[in-house]
Amino acid sequence: MLSSDTQFPVAAVRARFPALAHNANHLYFDNAAGAQLPDLALTAVHEHLLTHNVQRGARYGLSRSVDAAIAAARQSVALLVNAYDPAEISFGMNATSFIRLVSLGIGQTLGARNEIIVTDLDHDANVSTWLALEPMGAKCVFWKMRDDGKLHVEDLVPLLSERTRLLACAAASHALGTLVDVKAAGKLAHDAGAEIFVDCVHYTPHALVDVQDWDCDYLVCSGYKTFSPHMGFLWGRLDLLRALPTFREDFIPNEPPHKIEVGTFVYENVAGMDGAVRYLEQLGQDLAGGAQLSRRDAIVGAMDAIQRYEMILSQALLDVLHRHGATVYGIADTAQGRVPTISFNFAAMAPAELAQKLADQDIGVRDGHMFAPRLMARLGLTMASGAARISLVHYNTLEEVARLDRALSEILQGA
């Protein structure tokens, strides 16, 4: 493994992402909205469309090769999250659609346990989806973020009772970058007889996912933020997925993943997700210094190295923003407890104006409400204005952060 964080092979990593060379002058600082694809993901999409772009489920060879490709991708994603069984992985459009699918099933089985705990830190997809169950008898209770931008597990304790059915929370905030202790939260939920649903969309590109260690019940991810094409996946405990009411046509087996994957999804994008996982494996294997690792151990090695390197990026970005007098929302003083996703504002310039001025210098950042109305209200920001957000991943560099520093100096001096 790496002897120090400074030895992360970022130049070699960047060479694996063709878009970085194709748009060589652009700074990809909006990765929370969707990351770039490594070579193996691009190749997998190309190979699928070229060699077996047919419907699965038939007897002829090309169709059977699609079945095999999907099975391989299911195995890869199962390894990525450390699933108990590949059948626990379902593919589809995106995380939001899977949150809705699970919520509708749970809404049909509430009974006396009708309370669902949500947070004011989360993306609205993991809040409003559960609030929409209130006409079905659900009652939503808020686990509220403190002023430090964190969800404190001790604040969860008084919210849990014999009426709690589910806790829905993110593993990492898509807006503030805050990490959430889902393992501790899940234990509290289970002790109360409830389940935990984890939105892992923003966490998965940055750190190791382990559903067995976390002991969670459901988890969703949008693969396109984890270096794949646009797609999403759901993980759930097999027994819970078997019991979950879902819509399916009569000829579809009432068994996961079939009962979840109703209709045709985008096979080539699932192949790309398989390629993204294999890229992470290759990275972990390269970092192992010649030792031969299992597929899962290689993923563990890659994600551990990525997380350490990204802490360096986080601290550098925080330092730049503070040097220019930014108001940083959430964890503002340390790279600990966060990923390199930072929302901020400058008193002298509206976030939309700042984002446009950075765009004029080919620096891609996002501005606005970040699809989190309750979080904006909690921060004292309007939906119309919101904040600026920079989100980095492991192919970003300290040199790019330095370029941002120079751009901010020029922009703010003219404000």
C-alpha cells in the first residue's frame, strides 16, 4: 500500500479518464452531479453496443451474452458494496426511482409501526419520497442537523420508539460533504426494531461501502457519480426484498432481482458500471505493490487510498476558500469527517454570478439549492440563490485547486 498520502498516483489515475485529456483546459469541479468515466467503463459500453446490443432472455448466443454481462455486473456491484448475495443487487434508472420503489412498498406495510425518520441534511429525494407516504398513514419525524453541519447519533435516540418503522439517511451529504455514522445510526434503529435505508449516492465515489459491516437494510446509489454511465442500483437484504410489495407483470418471478427490475433497463450502462468497478479493482491492485489481492480486497485498497488522498484535496480547498473569506457551510475547519464536497458563499458576490465567472474561466462548479430545500432553510439560504458548490474526486489535483485559487483572486478583486 501507499507509504504516504503524497504517493497517490494521480497522474496515472488521470490517464485512465479520457475526458480529462479531451477537455484538457476544463476543471471538473462538479463531480457531485456526475463524475467522468474511466477507460474500462467506456470500453465496456462500446463493446456492449458493438458486439451484443440485443435483448436478453432468448436462446441465441448474442442474447445469452447479454445475460452473462448483466450477471457479471451484478457480481461486481455486489463486491463493491460487500453484499451477502449478488441477487440483492438490482439495476435501474437512478437512486431516486429506487427510493420511490422501496417507499411505496413500505407504505403498503406500515401497520402500527408507521413512523419514518428523515433528516434535514439529505437530498430531497430521500425526504419528500417518504413524506409522500403520509396520506398512506405514515408519520415523518426529523433527525435534525446541528449548527456544526453534522447529524449527531445521540440526537437520534429520543426519536426512536416502538412506532418507528424506518430511518432514512444519507451516508454523506451531497451538499455539505458531511459523513454520517450510518453504522451507529443503524444499530440504534435495529435496537428499536426499525430498519435503516441508506442513500449512498454521494458516499460511494469517496470511501468504502460495506453493507455487512454497516448492518444496514437498504442502500441506493446512482452509478453515474461513481464513474459509470447514467444508471442506478439498489441493494437490499434478500429477505426484505422478497417481502417488499412491488409492481410486476404476472410473468415476472416474485423474487429479487426480477421483481425489482421490471421493464428493460439500459444494459450498456450496466456494463459500464461493471467497468467502473473493475477500474477500482485495478487501481487497488496497482497500489498493492505486486501482491495479488482478491477482487474485494483490491476495492478496499483503492477506496482507502482514495479517501486518504481526498482528505488532502479537502484541506487544500478549505484553505483556499478561507483565504478568500468564504463562508463555508458545514464542517469548515478540518478535512476530517467530510468528503471534498464543499458549499460556500462570498458576501460580495451571489453564487450564480460566481459560478458564471468561474465558468467563463472553464471551471465547472454548481450553484443553487442543491435539491435540498430543508437544508437551505436550515442554513438561512433561499431556494432562489442557495450556495456555490465545488465537488472533487480522486482524479482532481492540488494543481487544479491552485488554479481555482488564482481564479478566485482575479474574480473577487473585481467584485
